[in-house]
Amino acid sequence: MASSLVARSLAHIWHPCTQMQRAAQVPPLPMVRGQGVWLFDEDGNRYFDAISSWWVNLFGHADARINAAIKDQLDTLPHVMLAGCTHAPAVELAERLSALTQGVLGHCFFASDGASAVEIALKMAFHHWRNRGLADKREFVCLRQGYHGETLGALAVTDVQIFRDAYDPLLLRSHQVMSPDARQALSGESAADVALRAAAELQSLLEARHGQIAALILEPLVQGAAGMAMYDPVYLRAVRALCDQYQVLLIADEIAVGCGRSGTFFAVEQAGIWPDLLCLSKGISGGYLPLSLVLSRDSVYEAFLDDDVARGFLHSHSYTGNALACRAALAVLDRFAEDDVLNHNRQQATILSAGLVPLQADPRVENFRHIGMIWAFDVKEPLAGARFAERFHLAGRARELLIRPIGRTVYLLPPYLLDAELSPWLAQQVMATLDDVLNQTPTDADRAPEPPTA
Ligand SMILES: Cc1ncc(COP(=O)(O)O)c(C=O)c1O
């Protein structure tokens, strides 16, 4: 019998990314409490948040230091509009993020969700060229398998069919070029070879249409929602050079891979490049409050300075630069500084990777991959069967895991709180869940087609 919270939820909440007709078969977990890596449901069962609640809870749940910072801000200044006013948390956050880019990205524009940051970056890129007298540059390039969010502008540069197809008639046309996904390596090809092949395709497009193209948007190093497709950093270096050559802005969407997830604070650091615009969200506010932002080069910012108001960037959202959210983000940055987080993660990643070694030789699995604090593997198609993601998720619940495969890709994006006990435990539980699922006898319901939702 469903708990009253579940029943009330199903009666009144339209859950995100969910076919509600099926929601009763996979009822939402009635969570009542979170502490560190654990979430607790109303029956007292605990779940290890193996995907950091859609990749946001970098330091798990109810972190004492982030809690304290927010409580302090709550009593001081929870919110004030950022047009015509400013406040210390936003100023300090903009300064500190700019410093993390060595001053290359000197200005910060605030918003709330990841998709709004993407909308802002696209509009900024176009408007920047318009202000520079190049109004024909109004097309965008994105990568196949790329994901940038669900609003119409973001969907227009997204290539994940299940999210995009229904809305296709509404969307701006964009150019999609080959993804550098290393899984596409032909025999004898390295990941770097695939990346250079993808860059060559981009070059042909830019050669032909650079006069119309405003910007290229990509997820650096890992295409998350496509199923954690990973690629060689050489692609980013090639793209940076091509964008410079053809006067096209480079937008790095670090909404998922930023904030240490790839192993460096920004993923682009691993390629030794900086984009012109960088989108950040999700983990920056630690999974506490919606916050997104776009960092821009000063050269982009300066293109908007004029006596004419209309040449300014007149975009806004009511909660832009919300003080509580900025304060949470500052507490997240403090955590990085105080706890040598990147180094701690490197050590724990070694332990978790060691625990997952059997998967690399497992004949049921292919494309085991890892970068920073992201692990992924694909279950071979004939073995996965239908509704694999749903069945894996449900089996995970029984093994104290909150985990949501994408299609037949199982991935881990744990909070940055792993330790010598949790890392091997997590590896064991994931492998045991895989055994549970692959040893199940499929029912008729399992044979129905399943979309690869995140
Ligand atoms: C790379 C990337 N960009 C944009 C988004 C959209 O962010 P939001 O869901 O906060 O709108 C996501 C969300 O998963 C993402 O992974």
C-alpha cells in the first residue's frame, strides 16, 4: 500500500521527466531526510545518493557548513533584486569565479536553472555579434548527442531525441556536427583520432558558414545526458583554434561537468583552453538553491557598452543573483578551498575504480569509462532487455542505492564525500545490482520499449 505522501504526490504533482501513466508502477520515494551521502525515506530506509540528486549535491545533503552559511544569510538579506542593487554574496561569487578562470572570464551574469544560463549564453553570443555589426551571425552549432536543457532555445541545440522530438517543429534550426564520443573509434583509432575526425567535420561547416554562425556550444569532455559519452581533450583545443580562426564564439556548458566533477574545477582546464562564455549551474550551489550563471570574457561584455540602452543585455529573471543561492555557492567554494576537495576526490576515485575493475572484464558490459568523479558503463544491448533503466533503478533501491541509468548506460556521479569504507561498498552494491537485474526473468511488461531518460 502506497504511503499517503506517495498517494498525495501522485494525485497532485506532475513529476519531471516522468511518464505519469507509469508513475504508480515506479512510485516516487517518499524522502523525509538527508544526511551526507544518505537519503532516508519515511519508513526509515536509507539510500546512497549515487547520482548526487541529478548531479547537484556535491557535498551530499544537509552539509553543516553550507547550512550555516545559508542560515546566516537568511537572517541578513535573503534576496534583493540585482538590477539597480547589488550585494556582497553576488559580488564575492563573481570575483571568486573570475579568479578561478585566472581572470580570463571577467564578468558574471546570474540566472536560476541550467537551461536559463544556456538561453542567456545563446542570446549574448548573437547580440554580441549584432553589436559588432555582424548581425548575420545568428546560427548556432552544437554536437550530436549534446544536451543543454529543456527550454526552447536550449532544446534547439540539444540532440537527445526523447527530449527534443515532440517539440522539433517549435525549435530554431541549429547545425549539429559529429560528437567526439570516444566510443565511435574505428578499429585502430584512438580517442584522440576520433576527436580529430570530429574536429575536421566542424572545420568544414565553419569554412562554409562562418559568416552566419554566432557560436558553438558544447559540454566539455563529457556529454552527460546522452549517457556520459566521454572524449579526448584534444577536441577542445582543436575547437578553440577553429573558433578563433572563423570568428565564432565558444560556449562551454559546464553545468554538469563543472565544479570539480571532471577532476579539475572546470573541465576546460584539462585542455588548457578557455571558452568565450561558460555556463555553470547544478553543483555550484551544492544542491541547495537554484543558481546558474554565465561567465563571459571582457571582450564579449565590452561589446554591449554603449549610450544606447537597447545595445545592452536587457535579459533578466526575477531571482537573478538571489543572495541565499549565492551564499550557498560561496560555501561550496569554501569547501573546495578548505578541504582540498580535488585531491581528496582523486584518492577516492582510485579506490572506487579499483572496486569496479571486475566490470572491465565482465562480458555483459562494454565501454567502461571514467573521468574525475564520473563512472559509466554500457550493458550490452541484447542483455539489457527492455525497461533496463527502470529495472536497475528499482533493484538499486533494494540495495540502498538511488541510481538512475540512462537507457542501458549505468553511471555513478557520487557526492564528493566518498571514504575508504564507502567507495568499496558502492562498487560492490553497483555490481550486485547489475547481477540482480541481469539474472531477472523478464516479464511481459519488461518487453515494452523504454525511453533513455536521465
Ligand atoms: C550539460 C547540461 N546543460 C544544461 C542542463 C539544464 O540544466 P537545468 O536542468 O538546471 O535546466 C543540464 C541538466 O542536466 C545539463 O546536464
